Amino acid sequence: MRSIADHSATPRFVPRALACAVWLTLSGCASTGLDTNPVEPGRIEQLLEPKAEVPPALRPFVLRDQEQGRRDRVLNEAMAGLAALELSQPETAQRLLSDAQALIETIYANDPAANRARSNFVPEANKDFKGDPYERAMVGYYLALADFSDPDLDNARADLRFAEIQDTMSASETFQSDMVVMPFIRGWLYNCSGRTAQAKDEFKAVKKAKPGIKTPANTDNVLLIGEVGRAPGKIASGRQQEELRYARRDDGRIRGVTFTQGEQLLVGQQIEDVYWQASTRGGRAVDKILAGKASFRNTAEGIATGAAVFAHISSDLARNAARRKDSDDAGQYAGLALLGMLVSIGSDIVAASTHPEADTRNWSSLPDRIYVATTQMDVNTELSPWSLGLHDARGELQRAVEMKTFRSGACLLVWGRQYPASYPSSWADSSLQHEAVTHEKCQGACSAITEQATLDAKNFNTSLAPLAAPSIVTDNVESRTTFKRRIFLTVPD
């Protein structure tokens, strides 16, 4: 049997092929992208008040940050910032959420550290948490609520622009933002500053995205926000657990809200569906995302299998040539067998070092839906607290909680939540007072609520039937120097 290659080529071919295989093997092992630099825990503690005065609801976040360091710092700061808002501590929330915002911008910077953070060889769950677009957008949203207490509302408007930009960004693509809550609040903030022309532009964007949304009057100086339901969940599936799916975890029992103060009753309209934002990009469904590095790993595994078969066949041919005492063929086939073995081993190492598993860490204290209403009132008089009523699809009140009020000049921002990010006691129960007002105005179930719920379902393309099966409730977590935050994002008006 003749040799498959010219004898003159054999001395050059085998060493070069072996060198190539060794290089492939070493390149698979040389750099995994893991950052071996130690983290500096305790950042959240530095952003809070003196340790002895840290509220019990924020202590778990301090402990988590000390344990997890930078890897989960954005997540822990975001959750702690939301909890601080619930405790009526907007300045603390500003510090925490501003730091989370700065870390998000750093992660997306075009620098070597950010590139390493996107490496194929680092498990997603071991990378610094940056959040999905909807989670990063909600950092800007809550930061805007915290910044509302500042006399200058430019920071709050900039926070909402940051939120819109984050909503358009995924790991590999950009989309048009379709979050209407951001321009709605920003338009109201412009009205608070007397800039009605800019407010009209924002409300035009709201109407373009959701024609059924009612926008505020120029004179409405009170914005009421009610947050309902549980945060979207994340599920990993697929051959390599590389597919990230989103699940609605809220049961959809609450389908409408009312706001009461004294004898006044307002019906809220849905302004945002957080689950929809999680599972879409610019209106396009992305419930199933295939990580590119899963394909990379599959390719490496395929190469490893093919190289192993090649090595086995070459080894058999080498043995056959040796039995025929054909030393030239035996040498070449033996070299090819060794090459195949090394390529197979190197590809196996590369495949094993590639971790395409989807990151299922999520901001579990976010709401499922956001409702708003606006009104005009004299804020200079002594005001009784507002109450947020939670109603089912028939309009019947299920419960009510006392809301938090933040003031800036002649404007009030009033905010309430169904599920707390801190302790349930952060939201005082106001069901009896709310029921009395609701009964007086509606004589029981409110037809206005059912009508609004029907309109909300049309605006957000959802059914009035239960949205999802009931889910398990996640566990709640329970320097006096002035802090001036720079505007991280400035956009010309």
C-alpha cells in the first residue's frame, strides 16, 4: 500500500500538526476569563447611615453584599434602594441606586474588564450581575422616584432617559424603547417645572405607543403610582441550559386600583406591564434566547467527537501498516492518530470550559404591573395620607395600603405597592377607610374599575382571566454627610 503523502512532506507535516494541536489545547486552558482579583465587600454599608442605625429591613442587603461582593452588587443595591424608598428614605435610595446605575454603565463600557465579563468561559451566574434590559430600566425608574425629592427635577428626568436607553439594549442588539411609563412620568415632571411644550412632546410619545392611555392635564400637580403583582421569573432550559425563558409569576387576581384621600376616589389606569417588558424587546418576543456561546460549545464538542473518530481510524490504519511492515505508512498514520487525539482533547477542554448556562438571577421585588392617576390639589394645606386600593376584575376591593408621599415644590408624587420589598409593616393597612370611601362612591363593586380593567386589557393585549398560576412567595428581606450625585446621563431637551 502506498503512503497517502509524499515522504518529503512527512517530516514537516507531523511536527507542525502536533504543534497546532498543542496550541489549541493550551489556548483552551490558558484563559478562562475569570477575574482573580479579590472583591471589596461592604460597599452597601458605606452608602448607608452609620452601621448602628441601619434599619433592620436593610441589614440583610449589607450582609449579602459583604458575602457576595461585586458579583451581585447591582442586584443587591437595586433591591436595597427599593426597600429604602419603602422606608421613606429617598436620600438613602439615591445613594444605593446611583451606585447601581454607575456599575451598570461600567459593565457596558468598551474596556478590557467589560470584555472579560462577556467571556465565553465564565458562567453567566458567576459574572457581575448587570440585569436584563427591563431590570436595568427599573433601576432608572426607581432612581427617578428617589430624585423627585430634590428641588431640581433634571436628575429625575435624566434617570428616566437612562431607563429608556437600558430598555433598548440587550447583549447583542438594540431596539426601540416601548416603555410608556418613562415618557408619561417625564412629561408630568416637565409640567411640574412649567415646561408644557416639552411635556406635550412626551405625551405624544405615550399616545403613539399606547393610544388608549389618558395623559395628565397641564394643571395636574399630583401623580399617584400603584405597583401591583410579583416580579417576572426567569427559567433556564435547553440542551445546555442556555435558553432563558420568562414566566409571569403573578396570579392576576388584582386587575384594578383606586386611590383615595379623604372623600376623593380616583381610578388608576395601567401604564406598564413589567412582564411584557421582560419578555419583549421593542415589542418583539424574546421569550427564548439562545446564547451564542452555546453554539460555540456545541461546535467544540462536535470537533472533539470528530477528532476522536479520526484518531481511532488512523490508529487502526497504523496497526494494519505495521503488520504489513510498511514503516512509512505506519509512521504517518500514527502521527495522524496522535494529532486527532490531541485535537479531541483540546476541543473537549474548550467545551468543558465554556459555560452557556443562562443566568436566572432576578430582581424578585419588582412588580408585575404599574398603575397611575393624576389630579390637581392644593398641596399647601394639611393633607391626610393617600390610600391604594387593590381590586379584582369585578371591582371588589381586596385590601388597601397607605401610600408614601414625596414632595417637590408644588408637586406631589404619591407611591404605593401591593407586595413590599422590605417588611410588610412598611405599608400600613388602610382597608377599612378605603372600603368606606369605595362603598360611598360606588355602593360596593365599582363599575368604573371594571371598565378601566377592560380598557387596560385592550391597551396591553392581556386577558381579564388569571394571568398565571399562583407562585411561591419569595422571602422578604427585612454617614450623615450630605450626598450630591452627578447626573450620569445628560440629554439636551
